Amino acid sequence: MKLEKLFVSILAAAALFVGCKETGEDSELPSLSVNPTEISVDKAGGSQTFTVKSNRDWTVKADADWLAVNPTYGSASKKDATVTVTALQNTGFNRTGTVTVSTDFDYKTITVTQPGDKGEDTTNKPTGSGTQADPYNPAGVVAYVKTLAADEESPSVVWIKGIVSEVKMTFEASGTYGNANFYITGDGSNDLDNRFYCFQTLYLGNKKWTSGNPDVKVGDEVIVCGKVVNYKGDTPETVKSGASYIYSLNGQTEGQSGGDDYQNAEAKTVAQFIAAAEGSKYYKLTGKVSSFNASYCSFDLTDDSGTIYVYSVANKDEWSSKIKNGGTVTLAGKYLYYEKTQKHEVVDAYILSFEEGQGGGDDYQNAEAKTVAEFIAAADKNTYYKLTGKVSSFNSNPCRQV
């Protein structure tokens, strides 16, 4: 009896084992492959293919509206299935899309690239050199500011072109201050990594905004000119208190600034230049050079009416090695009042001519300090330099004439 029951149990277990055994393709482990994994379509549009091999049913989906796939699904098979990817014509920037093939157990992706008529989109990649002719884009000025130490200001004004992405304070809301606070990005999106903060920025012409003028709003294209700072080491922005201004608002500027206007600039004395306080127009100044800094090509310019600091020179590469203290310079530049040091400045200047001084006069009063070695190395008979040291071998006879 016990033997009979044992035999029945063995038969039942055998039947259960046979019933649980999978047959056919479902007995294999899930498998999915695609080839190739990257394809490219011409900018005029067209089609390319890839193959799918899967032992499970699969579906295909594209993540971009400019892409279409056919077929959109397939059945498990040991043979390759062909899928066609079709792209529309691309009249914009280069673009990339993804096609995904999925089963219940796995997925594979195919990257689809297509060039465009406009080439690479650089809106959120650093571009520009910061000059009026080649402004930084917001990503470019952010990259530049990150090279500065915490709370360090740029040594000269820079130019930045972008789209307003957020307005923190309008010109009108600032009241008598007449400035605005807003963010700009390359395309107007809220790109936190590449946005730049225009802080306490003045209006067109480096002036306070007045009622009746268009205010700044999201979507406006602006070109901003001013000094920038790495505020607290983590916020790239313009220097506060009106050290920046909107040069262009949706393509509109005040006056006829920029371009070759400096070549026909109206001549003014230093006093007249300061009185005009015109930040968007070039004026011509002529005067003697003192306190010259060759690294930045900055210096004091003095005429009979006063002295003004020439802060930034657009063509400094051409003139830095030629300018010397005591000489006479003629330049065309724009006005900027730098509130932090309460100083009148000439910015975006173009040197037009320079004539070395002949010595004598009052040039010695503003002479640049040098060591003896530097004085000898300069070997400059037309410029006064200041020397400090101990006296020895003194001869009380009258100085010989040089």
C-alpha cells in the first residue's frame, strides 16, 4: 500500500514538471539588439534605416516631432526587422533626436543627427570678446566673470548681448533711481547656469529712465555696456549704482554711437566733455598724457580746462607701445561717471594720434616712478621719470647741461 502511494506521487510530480516546462521562443532569455545605434540624415530631409532583432514583441518611438518611424512595432523573431527613420527638412540649427526601441524587458536607443541651414546653435555656449563690435553672449560673460576673484570687478567695461529672461525690477518701479534689475540669457529661456544679472543698470544713453520711455520686459533683446563683478564669488552681474547701461534695446540706440562715428567726432575740451556727460556719443579730446599704464593703456589726459581719466581704449593693442607720459594724444571717446570712485572717465576710446613730448614744462610734476634699472632700460630722453634713492658723491658745482 505504501509502495502504491509512493508510485502515484512520483507520477504526479513528473506530470507537474512536464506541465511547467516552457516550449518555443519563450523559453529563451529576453534578447534585444539594434544596428546601427547612430544615424545621420541630410539637412534637406530624407530617410535612413536600422535593424531590430528581438525574441520579444517590440515597439518604436521617436522623441522629436521632426522624426517619424515605420513600422512602429514588431513581433518576436529570430530574423532582423528593418525600421525606417524619416526626418523633415531642417532650416534651423543643427539638431539631434532619439529613437527608442522597447520590449517589456529592455530598451535600446538610436541617436539621429541632422545638420541645419543655420549651423550650430551657440546661444548657450560662450561666445564674443566683450567689445562693442563683438559683445559677449550671456554664457560668455558668465565664463569671463568666473575668472575673477570674489567681489573683483573687471578692469574695463564690457559689452553683453542677450534676451531678457526675467525682470526683477522695472525702470519705472525704481522711481528716481531710473535703473532696472533683470536677467538675460542667450535665447530668453530661464537657463540658470548661463544667465547674467544686469543689476542697477541705467537706460539708453547711460541715462536714468524717464516716464514715457519704453520699459524693459521679458523677451526684449538688449546690449548692455558696463563693468562686471563676481559678486560674493557666485553671482556674475554688473557693478552696482549705475556702472552699466543699456546701449541697445530691441535694436534701438540713443544717438549715433558706435561704428565709425568716432572718426568724425566733435572736438571738445575736457571741461566741455564732462559737462556734456554723453555716454552714447563720441567726442574728440586732445591733451597731455600722464600716469600712463601700459598694461591697460589707461592714463590721465590734461588740457587747459582740466584732467580726465582715460579708462578703456578700444585700439590699445595698436597704441600701448607708442603712448608715453608727456606726449600729446588725440582720441575720440565716450563719457562714463564711475560712482564708486566719483571719477569722470573716458571709455571705449579710440586713439587717433600721438606725438611724443619734448621734455621741459610741467611734465616732471606727473612723472612716473621708476627704479634706477628701469630708468636706464627705458633710455627715454623725451620723458620725465621720478627716481628716489640715497645721495652719494655729491658735487656742488652747477649741473652740467645735457
